[in-house]
Amino acid sequence: MLEPMPNASTSPAIMISGLTKRFGSFTSVDDLTVDIPTGGVVGLLGPNGAGKSTTIRMLLGLIRPTTGSATVLGHPITNPEAFLPRVGALIEAPTMYPKLSAERNLRSLARLAGVSDGRVAEVLHIVGLTGREQDPFGDYSLGMKQRLGIAAALLRDPELLILDEPTNGLDPAGIVEIRDLLIDLGRQGRTVLVSSHLLAEIQAACDRLVIIQRGRLIFEGPIGQLLTHANDAIYLAPERTADLRRLGDTLTAAGVTSAPAGDRLVVTSDHEPADLNRIAAGDGVVLRELHREREDLEDVFLRLTNT
Amino acid sequence: MSNSLRSELLRFGPTARTGTIAMSALIALVTVFAFTGVDPSDGGGGPPGRGAPDAGTLLANADGVIGGLVFGSSMIGIIALALVALSVARDFELGTIRVLLVNQPKRLVFFAGKLAALAAVVVAAVTAAAVVAAVLGMSLSGTSDIDTTTWSASDTLATYANIAIGALLWGLFGATIAVIARSASAAITAGVAYFLVGENLLTLVWDDAGNWLPAGILDTFMSGGSSDVTYLTAVALLAAYAIVAAAALSVVFARRDITD
């Protein structure tokens, strides 16, 4: 069983200051500054290639920053042996030896980490793999591999859990399972930093969000605060779908920026629906749909990250 | 380091099996060919390698009972190189290196444990091959008119030790190439190409290359010295190469970003 964390510290679990990583001329993480508070689940969000995995690898001592600094559980990331015994991590796709059983893979990692063999059965139970532990890792489905990766991260009963895309490749039921596990871990006073490129997959588990794009911080705060960035959007649909492009051109000619959204157009700039109706009618386009909607979290996330 | 060693040993079952079977099968084949091809009246079978004496002479030596192992020592070295390079590079190819280093962030401690485990695998495989060579050697000696009165247990053990140490050094070179290349196929190709072909080509432009470069010196060491290079000179040169290889391996492994 996972026990609650005793005497959780009030200082941030992770403090990142001006962290930058360049690979040749490509800047993967660009002057990132953010604190991750102790306790609870924090989502690290961003589209593919945003720099999430590079950030996580720097926090785990696998990659050296080009400039900047960070501390994890009070220790600088340049000294990973000081904090990694209290950290569990799943980095990108779960990787283990394909011909060895799940149990043998975990036992090998437990020995490396100085953890008793008895802990292996516990973490297999936590992630729901009891009964399948003798199957070779290579025979596991992607969802089972993800769960085994999380089991490996839990071996040391960590204060801080860093999970990189743990819901990747999972079916909806698997995503819900992982989400519930994350919520459970956060409630126990652990700090969980979980990355994803899809807000919807981790939104329900997260207390706070850190959103990065092209290696730069674009939002950090409680999840509800993201809604303060929500805009009103007006959706227009022409009576005849064939007129969609013509409607877009008409709006553009009138100085209104629109974007396609399926068989509709969406306008997020400050306009009144009646004005847009007048513009469309002026060019002979009859609208079958015209209404104003407020962006939800996913819309805001997608707009902020341009995805 | 003991945690790393215990962890690695848990995973090395298939590697140890492959290495042991490969080395034993090769040595069995070489031993049978060496003994059955011997004709003492004309000096015996063909030469086994650069500058080496013929089969008849080798089998009549004090360590002749494992003459097959001596004949196949270069191939034993190549198998050791491939085995170690494969095991090291596979962690980069599979991405398991990330998980391993998060669980043991002291990189050199981790790698020392891994090398110790691989060394145990290599020594076990060479030992099995030596036993195969000795058993076959004793069985076949009666059919080939080899004078076995010269055979000596202490000389045989000394030769076995040289070949085992030589195989470990081949393994160290394999590990170094694998850490730099991070790819099993590239590491094995580069290692085999250099040790089997590269140095032989160099001898075309530099006659003494085999007396100074690693593959030639390893051969000399495993044979217990030669007329051109004494055993002690070979030991000193190999020690220097081993230090350079270990230093390069340590610096690259400790400092390089883990992006795999």
C-alpha cells in the first residue's frame, strides 16, 4: 500500500530558474522559470516538441542544462544522487528488457535502487498487474507497459513522482485508472509532476498547470485560473457548406479574422454576432448557425499552444 | 557497486548462455580440427594466425591439452568484444539506460557494477570453453600421436588465465566502443573491423604494427609472449591500452547527456 507522506515540506518541491537547454542551434528549453509546490498533482502541458521531456530529463540529472539552475527537494540538479533516492520517475515510453518477465525487470531495478524484493509485489498490486507479473515485458500491451513503468517509479515509495506522458497509448478506461492513481498519490501528500500533450487526459487529476510551448513558460497556476484567459468565440456556419470558404474570404475582406472549425468558422476577436451576420448577408451568404460560446479549458489550452 | 552488480546479474542469464554456447562450440570445432589435422611427420596442420606455430607444435606444448583454446583465442576475444558491446549498447538502444540511471544516479558506480557482471559472464564462458577444449584434447590426443608427456597442469592454468584476462580486455575495448557509438551493430562492426581487418591492413604499411597495436599485443599476450615481444612488454602495453580505454569510457559515460 502507498502510505501518506509524513511531515510534508512547505518549500517548493521543484524550483526552476532560467533553465535553458540548447542542442546545437536548436533551443529545446528556453529560460524556463517556475516553482512546483510540494504536495498535489501538477500538470506539465505542452504540444509535442514543447520541451517537456527535456525539462524532465534535466530535473532527473540525465541532461545537463546549458544555462540556468534548478533544485529538486532542496538539492541542485547537478547533484542528482542527493535527491533521486526520494524521487520516482517514468521517462517517456516505459523501457525494460523485453525478454525478461515484468517481475524480474522490477526485481532488477529494486536491487539497483537498494529496495527489498518484497516491494516488487506491492507496486505490482498498486498498478493492478498482479497475476501477469511472470509475462515477458515484450508481450505486454502498451497500457500494461505504462502501468509497469509507473510501478517501477513507485518502487522507492517516493516523495516526488515525475511521470512523462503516463497516459500515452492508453485506452479511455486505462486513462481513468491512471488519473485515479494520480489523484490518490496527490492526496497522500506526495508531489506528482505529470506531463502530457493533451489537457483532457490529465485535467481531472491536476491541481495546478504549467504550460510550456517552444521551451517557454506560457501559463503557470491553479487549473481554474486558466479560464481567466478564456475568450468569447463566435461560431458561424453557412447554410450551404460549399460557401464556407467564401464566407471566410468575405470576413477577411471586412477585417475579421476567422479560423475553420469543422464545417463552421470561429471568430475569437471582439465582434458582435449581429455585425458578422450583416457582413455575411452583404455578400449573399445565408447563415444556418450563429452563436457565441465561451472557450472551455481545452479551447484555451489549444489556443495558447497554437495547436 | 554491489547493488548494480546484483541487479545486472539478475538480467544476464540469456547473455551468459549465448556467450558460453558460442565460445564452447567454437573451441570444440577448433579443437577437433586441430587434433584431427595433425600429422607430426610433416609438422601438423595449418598455421592458426599471424606468426603462430603450427598445430602440431602447439598441441605438443606444455599447455597442449587446451591447444584448441589457444588456436581460437582471437575468436574468443571477438566473441567477448561482441558480447560486452551488445550488452552495453542495448541499454542505449532500448532506452533502459534512463530507468537505470534514475535508480542509480552515480554513473560510474553503476557502470562499474555492470562491467563486473559482464566480466563474470566472460570468465564463465571462457572457463566453459577451456573445459571443452581440455576434455576434447584429452579424448583426441590418443588418435593423433601427440606427445602428451610434456603437458603440464600449471602451464595449462597459466595459459587459461592469459586467455581469460585477454578476453576481459577485448570486452573492455568493446564496452568503450559501445559507450561511444551507443549502437550495438555499430559498436560490433567497428570493433570487429578494427581488430580483425584494420590492424592487418596497417601491417602492410608498418611492419611492426602487430608488436605495438592492441589486437596484435592481445594475441601475443594470450600466447604468453613471442620472439618479438616479451610477455612483460605485452603486459605493460596492454595495461596502458586498458587505462586509456577505461579513462575514455568513464569520461564519455559520466559526462554525456542521456538523450536516448
